[in-house]
Amino acid sequence: MKQFFKTKFFYIITIVALLFTIVPIILNAMGVTSILKNTIGTIFSPLQKFSTYATEAFDGFAAYFYKFDRLVEENEMLREQIEDLQKKTYDAVELEKMYDWMSDFLEVKIAHADYKFLAASVIGHESGAYSRVLTLDVGTSSGVKENMPVISSSGLVGRITEVGLNWSKVTTLTQANSSVGAFVERTGDTGICTGVFDLSSDGLMEMNYVSSDSTVAPGDRVLSSGNGSVYPANLVVGFVDSVDVDPNTRGLAIKVKCSGNFTELTNVMIITSYDIGAK
């Protein structure tokens, strides 16, 4: 420590300290303190201005970034609110669709109170040149079995032809060689509605074995008869689209338009239990 007091650095500090102490006292005694103040002011004025500008600039940047953060936060809140409103709107639309569908299906349920139904959603459509198949989101875990009839709120859709654990496939009525025993509601004429390759893309079936002297006409409603097929009675198959005379057999060539548009189905019901002979 003693060595420090003997260094040049210590002497310089001491001299400077004395100057800053003694000079102001001497100048004050001489009445020239203003010179000292002006000199100090002149030296430090630019530094004060720079400090002021720097402070203002920092405050400005801080305010800008604060506002920016607030805007980002508000935009995020608005985005979440918009997404929430969109979801609520979507849910409301879907609920309305489901309500409409369930209201229509209620009529079927009332008409067939002895049937047991299982709701299902259509998760796939296979509509190629040779196929009219729907995939549903229920399977054996829900009690679904092959040959169970499938309906929409409009009427008969088809039957279950393949089943997995949580999925199943429906072969629709318009698939070639599909068939359902049917009768014309107005006239009572019976026959068999069959899927035909050339007609399937138009949602049409052929109705065969109807008496040639029948008065069946376009617009007549066709229902399932419950005879000779896996389908129960009195489900809507469709409506007569046209009635012609087959030139080969001289019998009636009747085309039936299926009651529903199978390519647009989103919800169906599987009939899991029924009395096939009930009418």
C-alpha cells in the first residue's frame, strides 16, 4: 500500500483533485465564477443535448415497441375471436342440418316403431363405372352385420355387404344386380326392382314382373314389399320415372328413380332389428 502513495499515478490524481478544489475557490474569491460555469457549460452542453436526444429516442423506441406488442396481442385476440365465431357458425349450421335430417327421419321412426336403428355417418363414396358403394363409420363394435338394411330420411339406400371393427360398406340399390321386392303403392302391383349398369349413373332401377295390364304411371311411389329380400316392407324405394312396353316381351318396362341421391348422403340409419314379414 505504501508503494502506491509513491507512484506517479498517485501524484497526478492528487494534483488534479487539488486543482478541482482550489481553482473554483480562487475564481469565486475573484468574482469570476461565471467563467467557470460557462466553461463547464460549454464543455458539457453537447453531452447534455446528446443525452437528451438519446433519452427521447429511447423513449420513442420503447413506446413504438410497446404499441407494436399491443397491436400483435390485439390482433391475436381478434383472430381467436374470429375463429371462435366461425366455429360457432359452422357448428350452428351442422346442428341445423342434423336437426332437419332427424326431423325427417322421425317420420320413418314413427311409421316403423318396431324397428331398431343405428345412426351412422358416410365417410366415403365409391362411385366408379361399376361401383355404387358407401363407407360408414360404424362396424362390428357397434353391432353392425352383413345384410342389414340402410336407409336415409328419403327412403331405402341399400344393404351392408362388408363389415370391419369400426367401419362398414353399403352396396346401394343402383349397384348392378342389386334387387329389392317392391310394389306400387297406388295400384298394388308387385314386382322386383333391379339395379342395371346402364341406369345406375342416373339413380335409376328397373322394375320387372309387373302385369302388362297395370295402370302404373310416372310419379307413382314404389315401396319395398318385404318379400324375397333382406329388406323389410313399406320402405320407400323411389318413384316411377317412366313406363314403356318392352318390344321383346310385350310386358311393361318400368324405370324407378331411387328416392335419394346416394352421392350426396352424409348421414344414414342402419336397421339393426326388424320383422322382415311386417307390413
